[in-house]
Amino acid sequence: MTNTTITVPDIGGAAAEVVEVLVAVGDVVELDQSLIVLESDKASMEIPATAAGTVTALKIAVGDQLSEGDVVLVVSVEASADAGIEPQGVPSSEQAAAPEAVPSAGDATVPASTVSTAGHVHLFTVEVPDIGTDEAVEIVELCVAVGDEVAEGDSLLVLESDKASMEVPAPAAGTVTQWLVTTGDEVKQGTAIVSLSTLAVSAETSAVTAAPVVEPSSSSVVVAQVPAQIVAAPASAANASQPTAESERDSASYAGPAVRKLAREFGVALAKVAGSGPRGRILKEDLHTFVKQALAQTTPATPVQGAGIPGIPEVDFAKFGAVDPQPRSRIDKVTATNMSRNWLNVPHVTQFDDADITELEQFRQDMKAEAERRGAKLTPIPFIIKACAVALNANPKLKSSLADNGETLVHKSYCHIGMAVDTPAGLVVPVLRDVDKKSIWEISAEVAELAGLARDKKLKPDQMQGAVFTISSLGNIGGRGFTPIVNAPEVAILGVSRADIQPVWNGSEFAPRKMLPLSLSYDHRVVNGGDAGRFLTQLVGLLADIRRMIM
């Protein structure tokens, strides 16, 4: 009989409380049987037996705080009946003398370096990959839960920037052990988001049992490897996201993982909840009570103050009749904020004109057969984008931007044009790059592709950046005209309304012509009436005679 001591394995560096003892003195335990349950502020974990035998002494009790290396209990291990094979977890004197060998499933030995990972649970951290922007983006959905098995490529979470959503895939298969972030957090490339665990068993060790490898030591102390039963490992200081003051107080609150998860679902800060459990522990019932009390409280609506302008008072519309409040999408809310900011900061002026697109429409009809052969849909939009590129290069002030608090005017050599797209989630503006260097067919294909990505919320951040000018086309629903808001830091935007047949005087009589209403809004700090007039006049001429685009 040999006494073997089992200690606490690496649990992430933080102390954890013993919340349950699963065995008693005299119990016979098997290899990997759970012995105790530890719980930290953010995780619960079971410590398994690293050797089979009879419990002879318990060194801990419920309520104790344990860290890596602390003794849990002692088990008495019987010698193996098979000659030449030492019991699991008990090194022989020959092994002590030759630490490079460990017992295998048979009489032979295998080098320790070959099996050093056999049966070990490896934890690794997943970080946000390159998402095409250096700006922080918000986490809007966690696709998996702690304890879920994921395959390589499975979606872990969904990020949403101002104008697009994107999914972060798992770089490898494994088990979700801990979320390092939560819904609503803002992350960037390189931010640690989740810990995954995987059981590493190499081909060379397929004959070795999956039990943790025992490294020989003179004291016969067996240190448990990271257990597979871990539900969530505490985040290290290096991997944890930067905490806010509120999150720090929440971390200090005495509550288990299940309660913390429920609090996140309710949107409740644990620091505000009074615990009724032992030593002030927060229970689920405490959360339910807190939420009920919060819902019962009524506070008078107050105007929202912003930008030095009195806010609009809140109104209880339900007192006038039935209502159906619906939360706005993030894209809707961000668009509203941007529109308000641009309207308040940019002195807008809008000029109007009509373009005669009679010949353009005839040309489109003549090209219908070729468009079908190409699998393309030739709308007026590619012609408008191309004409804008030509006019912008001829009037470069309309593709400049203010910088250095208005002290500098940045002139741009490139010609990227944004195209506003209406989607179910809100307005997004994908950007077509270098349109001045592309043909009408190339622009047409790119318009269709970007519009599809926008509607499917699959645009990447870099596909919505860098525009020097924006076009907002309302098409057949556009009416006679509108005043688009400049998309700062751009200094101009073109509004396109519904084309219609109108009588136009040709010098001798009125003739029916298809006229396209155009609205050019511009930042009057940069663009004056002459600049805008020259641009709009040239644009109208290009659309009236598309041959001039190649001149």
C-alpha cells in the first residue's frame, strides 16, 4: 500500500472556494472520479482523482479557499497485481532513476516526451481576427455557451460595426470553457474573447491510456492535470478584457456562475443586488426579487439633453390607444446619431437640377440583349456613378475633406464613391473603389454584389470606408426631389429621385423628354455655389450625352 497525495491543479491563478466535497474518508475512488467542487467568482470546476484507491484523509472542508498546489486529500493505492507494472500515479524507483520513461498500457515503456500531452486538456484563447478596421466593434450575439462542443469554423460570436455584422469562427475544434467577453462589449483585433479546451492525444500515444501522465517525484505527490470537467476557467489578468468600474464591482460580488449568467441575461449589475445566501451569497431568488422591484418602480420621463438643444419630452403613447414598441436595430440607431451630428455640424446648402436621360435610357434598351448574355442588370445607377467620377475629377474640391479642426483641406487623388443601400436593418453605404478607372459593366457588377452583401449584412468594415462622395438614389419611389444630408467628413452628396417624362422646349416646340431630378447637398464651409454649380452642370451634361464620359 502506498499513500498518494492529490493536490489542486492549475486553475488559472486565482483562489477558489470549496463548495462541495464529493467523497469521504474510507470511500474507494476510481481514476478521474470527481473529488471536490471549487467555485471562483466566474467559474465552477471539479477536481478529479489522479490515482485510484481508498481515501485515507481529507485535508480540506467546505468553505476553504484553495489555490494551485494545495493538498486536497490522501488516497491509499494498492500495488498492481501485474509484475513489472507500477500502479497508476505511483512512480517506481527505476522510473525515478530514469525520468524520461513512463508506464504504458503494456510492459514496454514510452519516452515521457512522447506522451507528455496524452490525456491532458489543453486550454487556448481565441482572439478577434483581422476585421478590417482598427475601431472597436460591438458584440451583439454569443453563438455558443460554456460547455458547448465546437468544430473548426463554427461561429463563436457575432460582431456588429456601425454598418455591418460579421461572425468570428472557431480556429480549431474544442469545448468552450469560458467567455472572456459578453454581449455589448466592444472589441478590436487581438482582443481575447473565449477560452477553448481540447484533449490532446498524439498518434504516437494512441496505445497509452488517457489518464493524466504521472511525472515521477521523490515525494510521490501527484498533481492533477487540467481536468476535463472544467466548466469555466477563471480569466487571467492578461486575457481578461479591460474591466469597467461596474464590472470590477460585479466581479467582487459573491455569486456563482449560474447566477452571473442569469444576471447578464437580465442586464442586472450584481453590485446592486443584495445577497440572502450564506455570507451574503447572491442567489437566483435575489435576482428575481431585484428585477421585480425595478419593474415596479416608475420614474418620470425627462427630456434628453444633447448638443445644447432641449430634448423632446417622452410621451406615454399607450394612453391614447394600442401600441407595439419595437427596439431599433443598432444600425438604425447609429445612422440616427450620424445624421444628427452631420446636420448640426455641417452648414448644408442644396442645389437642384434635372438631367435629360432620354438618350441614356435608349442606349440601355439597346444594350439589354448584351446585358442578358453577361448575366447583368444594366440600371441607370452605374452610369450615374461613372458620370459622378468624371465630374469629381474635374471638380476636385467636391471630393476633399476638412482636417485639423478646419485648418487643413485634404485633397484626394483617388475616387471612391459610396452608394446608400436600404436594408431591413437600416441604411448602409458600401463603397465602390476607383470607379473612375472602371467600365460601366464593371461598375454594374460591383453595384449588384455590394447591394446583395448589404442586404445580407455581410459587408466588411473596409467595404464601407474611404468614400470621397456619396450617392443616395430613391429610384422609382424618389418623388420630385429631396435634400440629402452630407455624410461627413465628405463635403457633398448627390440625391437621385424618380425620372419622369416631361415637356421640354427644344427651341421651336415642346418635346417629351425623360428627365431625372438631381439634388446636390454640400458643406458650405468648403464648397461654394460656383463649385457646386459647375459640378452639377457637368454632371447633367454627362448624363445627357454619355459619349462625353470617354472624352
